[in-house]
Amino acid sequence: MIGLRKTGEAVAAALRAEGWSVTVAEDAPGTPGYAARAATVRALGAEIVESPTDWDTLLAGAELLVPSPGVRPTHPGVAAARAGGIAVRSEIDLAAERITCPIVAVTGTNGKTTVTELIAAMLRADGRTVACGGNIGTPLIESAGTAADLVVAEVSSFQLEFTTDAWRPAIAVVLNVADDHLDWHGSFAAYAAAKARVFAAQRSDDLVVVAAADPAALALVRTAPGRVIEARLDADQADLRLADGSVVVPVADLPRTLPHDRTNSLVAAEAAHAAGASIGAIAATLRNYRPPHHRVEFVGERDGVAWFDDSKATTPHAAGRAIEAFDSIVLLAGGQNKGLDLTALAGPIDRVRAVVAIGQAADEIVAAFGDRRPVVVATSMREAVAAAARLARHGDRVLLSPGCASYDWYSGYDERGDDFAREVRTLLTEPEPEAER
């Protein structure tokens, strides 16, 4: 195995329980939580090799290599295993081989977590026992052996990179496919090919649900070996209606009705219905569901200016969906670029009145908008919020939708969003300045 984080620990535990001899190679020992994980894995009888360099010797006699999510296909351990004829398989591939109930798998550039949670909630509302895992937080292999009726899994391109024919979900969901992780995959074609592995081993009686509004996703599923359902919103957008004509719920009944909210809701409804959930259970779930934090989350409002945290938007594609949901925006954008073209942030420029550029990619944000919109560079979140407050006018929406990863200033998008919300709430509770006399 390569990598000893949450997934590596789970795989080591599962394979040791089956009697495998397990060696874990860790390139970066000393990361937060590493010592505790290492102690746990050693107690199970697994060996740990830190910062290995001689992969041929380390892999001598091995039958299987399991790279953790995020281990690149070009990693020397992966290259050595393939050269030596050793099977290279992902954790989700091993999990699928061991899970005995149907799997519903959700992938896409954006919206995976929301749709995964929705499908699981819809099935539970219908009385099903559901295990939920994968990229959503719990390693999928931990679902093996559970007494579940179904497993709903969020799967990323990293996890799909090393799948084999064992990975065969009964229902696969493809939400959208846009530039992301190109610094890791090397090209959009390679990224899309990884996404396509979600359904590559399906059979004719399996199903793919695709968001019809996304041309790249539609193009991708043309190669699917199973049946395809295209989730399409009604032209008048009054109802969420399944492909078979069934009305699920009036759009007005949804807690949020932004374009991506409607799409996510419909795709989840199609997948859950195909998995056996009733229309009533699906509708009840949609009426009561609240999205996870940091997805165009309302923070507060004062003087006719509303503030929204969309820190989860770590690609221009994701940010663009949020920008297009509002009429006049002061946009906070930037962070750690993932090798993507940030000029795409200026695509819906008619919705953007001013920009605050943050993080390592601040100069790229400035270049993306050029002189077409006012752009201010901020060196901290506090400075960014203060700048946005100065730029905002009555009726504006101030939107943190960075289009970039957060690892330049933060440990993750959630920490970035929390910092933004904290600074906004501080601003909103400060006494308003007295008018000049």
C-alpha cells in the first residue's frame, strides 16, 4: 500500500482481518495524525516503511499494490508495480469486490457530496438501510460486511484512477465534467477518462443517470455499456419531473432554487427512484433537505447587501455556477490554483460588479478581469471582507466563490469558509458609522 491516511488505515485493517501480509509505504511521515495511525496499523501486524526509495526491493513478492487517493499514476511505486506485473487497484475497487449489496456511485466535478447525501436520505426515508461512504468521508471498504440494503458512494477522479472490473456500481451518477485537478491528471482527457471509469465495467442491465444540462457529461456517458437516464429540468421549471413523466415536487417547495440546486435535486431523485425509493419519500426529503456548509451558504445581510460563503467552489466551473445565480456580485476569488484557466471566472462577467483577489492566485485573478471590472488585492480574509464591504452597494451579493483550492492560506475549504463567515459576522455586528454632518 502507498499512503497512511484515513483510507490507508482502513485498507490495512480490512486486509489484515482477511489474513493478508500488509506493508504500508508512507512518503511523508509526520503529517497530522500520522503517529496515531501508524501505531494502530502496527498493532494490527502490518509493517510500515517510511520514505522508501528502493521500490523494486519493497515490492518483491507482492501480489497487490493499493495506492491511496491522491497518489499519482506517475508515482515510482505505481510504475515499479506495473513494470513487475503487480496488480494496482484502488480502495473503492477492493471495497466493491467485498460489498454484497447494490452500490449507487456518484461522481462529477461539482455537487458530488450534496447528491450523495440526498440519495442516501431519500432511500432512508423510504425505509432502506443505507451505508454511505467513499470520498464523502468514510472509506468505502468500511461498508463491506455491513447489513445495508444499499451503499451510496461519492467517488472522485483520484479514487477512480486505479479501478478494475471489480468496480461495477448498479447505478452510476455523472453530474458534470469540467476542468479540475489537471495538475494531477495531466490533461482534461485523462481527467475525463478517470471519471468514465465510474461506469466502464457496468453491464447492459446497469444504469447511468446524467445531468443533461452538462454537455461534457452527456458526451462522456455515450460510451456507457448500460442504460442511460438523462435528468432534464422542465422547460418552464415549475416542477421537478422524472424522465418517466412523474412529478416529484414543485420547484417552489425546494428550500433553495438556485440552478444547481434544481439540477442536483433532480439527478438525486432519478437515482433514488431507480434504486427503489418512492416518489413520496423523495419529495419529503427534498422539502426538508439543507445543503452541506460552504455551498452558497447565506451568512448575513445588512444595508441591502447579502453575504454568501461558497468556499467549496475550488474550480472556475463551480464558481461560475454560483456567480450565475445572482444579478450583481462583489466576488472574492483566488487561492491555490490547481493548474486551471482562471480566466473562466470572468465568463459570467455581466453578473460581477467588482472583485477582491486573494491568495497565491491573486495576480491571475487580476489578469482574468483586467480593466473590465474594479479589482482589489487583499492579503488576508479580514482585509478581503473589509474591501468587499467598501465595494458593495445596496442590492449586491458578496460571494466568496474562490475558483481555487484553499491550501495556500488554510488546511481546507471548510476552514477558509469558516474564516470568511467569522469575519463577515464581525463586520455585520459592528456599529454602523455615523453619517457625516
